[in-house]
Amino acid sequence: MCACAAGFPAVSGLRLRNVVRHYGGFTAVDGVDLDIAKGELVTLLGPSGCGKTTTLRMVAGFMAPDSGDILFGERRMNDVPPHRRNTAMVFQSYALFPHMTVAENIAFGLKMRKIPAAEQTRRIGEAIDTVSLRGLEARRPGQLSGGQQQRVALARAIVTQPDILLFDEPLSNLDAKLREKVRLEIRELQKRLGVTTLYVTHDQVEALAISDRIVVMNKGRIEQVGAPETLYRSPVTSFVADFLGAANIVPGTAAGDHLVATPIGRFSVGPGRKLGGGPVKISWRPEDMRVVAPGAEANIVGARVRGVVFCGSFIELVLDAAGQQLRAQVDTGFRGREGDMLDFAVPSDRVRVVE
Amino acid sequence: MRTDRLTLVLLILPGAGFIFLFLAAAIAMTVLQSVGLYSLVGESKLTFEHWLSLADRTFIDSFLFSLKVGVGSAFGTLIFSYPLALFLRRRRFGTQLIGSIIKIPLFVPALVAAFLILNVLAFHGILNSALLGLGIIDRPLRMLNDKFGWNVLIIQIWKNLPFQLLILSATLESIQTDVEDAARNLGASPWRVIRHVILPLSAPGILIAVVLVFILTFGDYAITKVAGPVYPSSLSVLMYTEAFTLQQWGAAACIGVVITFASLLFVAIYARAARAVAEIGR
């Protein structure tokens, strides 16, 4: 990558105000409110059908919201057609123009903007260097590998110096190794250009690795917004806990300010919301459980080992605690076997109350 | 291995055999008859007199007329079918109904189609009556059997529109919507999306649509016979006249050879062009 590509001059933030979109009787996006700061990379994360792609397409202008507003900076964009929005999108399918060469593909946005020929040439050259495609300018998309096509799509998007950069699952057609590499490159490039970015994915690892903030969506609504670590450590709903990595979710009742009674024992929980009475759920991560000697500390779960899975850097245990299935990750020094009855400790600051 | 080959031959035989017997053999016979061999009437001897007899005004005028109808119908239909295919591509209110209605001419035989349109365009037909009734004209317009062949073109366009529409719709269908979205996203207005993306990507389909309609209309008999000018006639009409009215079987065979090989020539041109276009897409 070369360092010659300067940051974009006219970048702006993005705001969504109570955006709603229906498909027939189905509500795809149900009142989304979101502020994205200038230069920030925000990921929309959720299962298919959660409304993330619909939201992205509304920002690009491919569809209009039924109600609510979309603002770039201070400007309301609802009625602005896609070709006047100055966004640039990297598609899941790459959507390269098959009848054009690599250089022509990258030139397309500049040509549509009637940029002078000399400047076009300079900027195309920069973009090609940025994504390391030198030597492939005269190829057609059909002659490129998936990874190379992905780079062309990226170059074609950034060369237009968009106000907002949009990604629609850009890595899902790459193999696992390449995905990690390109993920880092996209993040590095986005930071260097300082361009406001909305990124859609269903891959939680990708979201955690790439984002300034993650927006977890479910059934057209925002479940939680936060920095990757905040979301991972302090999910507020069982959906977020479960979607971002593995989680043990156990139903119970509040038994005090920081105490929850469950069928598998009483748990003191970390600081956070003050508990009222009534039914609640608690959640913790498999890697927060560790094997302890019987009779130790508080927050102890007694469980029978149902499965031992060697995963390389750790061992995954499938546990049965009084009918409740749990998962634990322990280090590779673990010597237990299936059928063993063991005690596990869960630190109270790792136990979260979730909705 | 042997039974495999036998099965293969048995599978191919009915279709290929039929085509060979009734097409290749028939074409070969016609070619031979055009040079005086295997004559149906009179003695058989190698001669080019039939071909030489073609070198008159009537044949040349008929050839040019057929060429005009072929090219005119192919591109005339395209002018209507392509915008329509673009319109019907996006499902919206009424497109399904329009799409169904438009296919009707496809199921109407050419002769019937000619008669249907005849009623509209005739000297005392629906169109003239309406124009007279509205006071737009004071004498009925002659729209049938005109020397240029406008009415033939109109009927051909009406008849071939759904056919081209089917080909073009399938072609447009094969263009990824993502590609179109990408163009819009990169700053292309709807018109420029069509010009820079949709049109070049549908070029192979346009080529197929144009060539097929050319071949269908170049050899037309029924529509020219009913609605065409008295002179010149199309090549097919001329061929019929030569054979059954003038009993000139040799000359008729020559015309048959001309029609067949002109069509084959266009297929060859089409095949070359299609390959070139396919290269571009790769």
C-alpha cells in the first residue's frame, strides 16, 4: 500500500432518525436511530433478515424509508436519488462491470462526475497502487481471482472520494485466510482516508475486529450499540450476548441488589443496573468459567462433563448443570473426562444481567 | 463401450435423421435442381440457364424488397421491443398484465395476423373510418398494398414484437441488479446506467433478436402475399409464382437457394459477432 492517497476533503457524518421501512406486511426496519461521527467505522451486525442490508440500501438511496429521515451531515437525503448522494458501496458480489477493464471499472465513477482526464488518470493510478493492482489494469473482471475482484471493487469505491463509504458483506465470498488479511487492509485504509463508513456483516468476529462501534440489529430494531469490547463484555440482551460469541444464558429471579437465584445456584452479579424483583436472565462467556476445588468461593456451578472438544489453543467443554446445558473453555492442561462431576467458578464481574 | 455408442446413435437418430432427410437432403436437391439436375419436369442436364434467367429486374427487385423487409422488420421491431423490455424488467403495477397481452401475436399464425391487420388498415377499414369520422382526412388513405411495403413492416413488427421481447427480457434478466446498482451508486443517472451498462451488457441478446427476426421475415410468404405491394413481391412469393404459375421449377429452385443461403450467411455473421461479444464479456 502507498501512503500517497490523501484523506478525503469533504467527509461528513451520517444520521438516521427513526427510520422505518416495510416490505408488504413485513417490517424490515422498525425505527432505527443512529448517529455516526465523521470518520467513524460503524458495523451493522445481525442475522439475515434483521434489517441491516435494508438500512444500508436506504443510506445508498436504492430504496426510500417509509418514514424517518436520513441525514448526511445536516442535509436531509431522503429524496436524493442514489447517483447524487456521493456514497460509494462495495457489494458482496463486487458488482464489477464485466464488459469493462479494471481501469475502466475504477474510472467509471470519475467519468460520471466529469472529472478532467488528467486528474482521472492520476487518481486511478493512486487507487490502483493503494489496492496493489499494478499490472492488472487491462484485465477484465472475469480474468481476476475473487480477491483481486474485491480489490477492484474497493478501488472503484474509494477513487470517487465519497462522503460515506458503504460495505455490504464485502468479505463473505473470500476464503478464511484472505478474509482476515483484507479485513485489516480495509480498516487501515478507512482510518487513513478518515472516511465515514457503514459496514454490514453477519460475522461477529469480523465486526469485533474492524469496528469503532457495532450496532447489533434484530428483527428490524437496534438491540445495542457500543464499542466492540463493551458489547462483548456487557451485553444488555440475551440476543446480543448470544450473537456476539458464545454465551451461557440462565434464567433466574432477582434475590437482592446484586444477587440472582437460578436453578443451578445463586450468582452475585457485576455492577450495572440495579435489580428490581421478578424474573431475570444472567449471562457469562464460556472462557470466564474455570475449574475449582469443591467448596471454594461464591458463584460456583456444579456440572457434569458431557463432552470434551480439543480446539487447539483451548479445550471446549459441554456441561450439564441440573438439566441446564452450559459451555466452558478451559486451558489445554485440563485432564478431566466425560462423565466427571466438577465445580466451576464464574467471577461475579463477568456475570451480566440481560433482558 | 459399444452399447454406449449404440445408445447414443439411437438417441440421436430420430432427430438428426429427420433433419438430415427433410432438410439437408431437400436443400441438396434444391441446389441440384437449380443447376438443372434431378429436374422434376423435362430432362436433367447440368445447366446454368435457370441462374441466368434470374438476372432480370423482377428478381433483383424482389431480392431488394425481401432485404428491406428483413432489415426493416428486425430493427423496426427492436425500436419497440427494447424500450418495452426495459420497462417490463422492473415489476410494478400492471407489468404482468402488459407482459401477457403483448405475447398474444406470438400465438397468431402469420396469415391470420395479416388478415387481422388488414381489417384495421384497409381502404374501408377501422383506421380510415375513424380518421374520416373525426374529420382528420376527407379521403381514405391507401395503407395497404403500398409500393414501399409499409403495411408489411407494420404487420411484421406487430407479429415479431413479442418474440424479440422474450429474447430481450431473458437477456436483461441475466444482468445482475447489483451491477446496475453499482453504476447508480457511482453517479450514473438512470439514462447513463442504460447507456453505459445495460445496453453493452445486453448487446448479445439484441444481436440474437435482430438476426432471428431478419431470418423469419426475409423468407416471408403469407404477409407479403396478403398485404404486400403487387410489385415487387418478396422472394418467397416470387418463388411460388415461378413454380406453380409459370411452371419454372428450375428458377424457383434458384430462388430457394438464394433465400436459404442468404439466411445462412446472416447466421454466420451473427455467430461471429456473438463470439466477439462473448469475448468482451469475459
